Amino acid sequence: MRVIQDTVVIAAVEKMCIEANCHLCEDVKSAIEKGRKEETSPIGQYILDQLIENAEIADSCNMPICQDTGMAVFFVEVGNKVLIEGRNLTEAINEGVRRGYTQGFLRKSVVADPFFRENTKDNTPAVIHYEFTEGDRLKITFAPKGFGSENMSRLKMLNPSDGMEGVKEFVIDTVLKAGPNPCPPIVVGVGIGGTMEMAALLAKKALTKPIHEKNPVEYLDRMENEILEKINETGIGPGGLGGKTTALCVRILVYPTHIAGLPVAVNINCHAARHAEVVI
């Protein structure tokens, strides 16, 4: 059994909170730069230039890429030979968020109750999804989620007979309805299968996949490219002001489901698509 001190987890999470919010991931930056080279709309080119400049300023000044530094979302893989000593893992992650958002002067956006809405003043609690694996390592993926894009999420329980075409239509319709609200160019996460909540979880997790990474499942890779092409034909464009760069990529994850169902969830990320990962 490998023992990991809670202080190690806290420090790692604190660092990730600051770095993910202030430094644009290379895969996302490369995708925006690629979009700029291919964009034909003058206003679209101008918006993409602004996004690139904004990311460079944030990086050099260690300042947030966006004022909405999001609700802290984590995907955590816990090896079966790992023991966290001190605070339990959930408490350690929340303490890391508390320190990261305070020390990094990041906006605290979490309210304690969805109706009475008193701010918790430290951006906790985080949303944490656990997966238990073999081995002696702890892998933490952090994906802060701003709500300009989160509010554009949709879920639909399709009929099995709707098939792939039904899924494609739903995803494209979701992007059309979102319009400029999620700050395009966007990253589109799609979860298919399982139950209602599993589809939503898959869509969220899909957003943590590297933009340049090819889907290892051939038919899903084809679907991603087909949906991306259709989305970029909508003309929504950068900032919603017109152009061909509406989305940077589409990522799909699937899970076994019931014979009577075809759950589909769509979760959209803004152009920043922030995420960070650490293995302890």
C-alpha cells in the first residue's frame, strides 16, 4: 500500500487551480491559431486575434484567461493500492480549491444553496467524480467550468431508432440554440448511452480530452468530424459574429445502455477549454 499525505494532494490541487485558469493549454491554443489561419471572415479573424492576444497576456501576467474562473470540477482516478493519510480525499481536494482560488485571486462563483444563493467565498465545494482503478497512483484531472457555456448544456432521451443521425441532429441543434452565448469557438462534449446522469457525466468528461487527439473508436472519430463540419457550416463564428470557426472540436464518449433507450447529453466549453492534470 502506498501512502500519500493529504498535504501533497492539497498542494497539487492548489497549483492546478491557478495554472489552469491563467495558462491556456497548448492544444487549445494551437487549435485557435489553426482556426485563425483558416478563417475567412475579417471580423472572425479579428476576434481570434483578440483571443490569442488575451491568452498571451494572461500567460505572461499570470492572470485569469476569463473573469469567470468557473466551478471546480474534478475527475479523480484512485488506485486500489493508494491510501490518503490525514484528511480524506474529498476534504483534501476542497482544501486545495479553497487555497488555489484564494491565493490566486480567482473569482469565487459558488453559492451554498441554489435558491438562497449565499456565496461560499472560497469556490467550494468542488464537483468531484471518482473512478477506482488498479495500481498505486492517484490521477487528478481539473476542469473549471464557467457557466456561460455550462448553461447551454442539453440532454435528450432519444429513441433507439433515432440512431446516429438523431444524435447528430440533436448536437447541431444544441449548438444552434446556444448561438454566441458560450463564447465561440467552442469545444463540444457529447455523452451517449448509460442512463440520464451517465450521459451527462460522459459529456463533461469528453471535454477533458486533448483537442488534437484522434478518437480511438473509428466510427466515433467519423461522427466527431461530421458534426464538427456541420457546426462550422452554421456561420455562428468566433464570438458569434460570423465566420467558419464556430467550434474547435467535437469529442464523443459512449457507454453501454438499456435496450429501450438512447440517452444523449451535450456539454459545451468556451474557447478557453481549461483543464489540467496531475499524477501523484
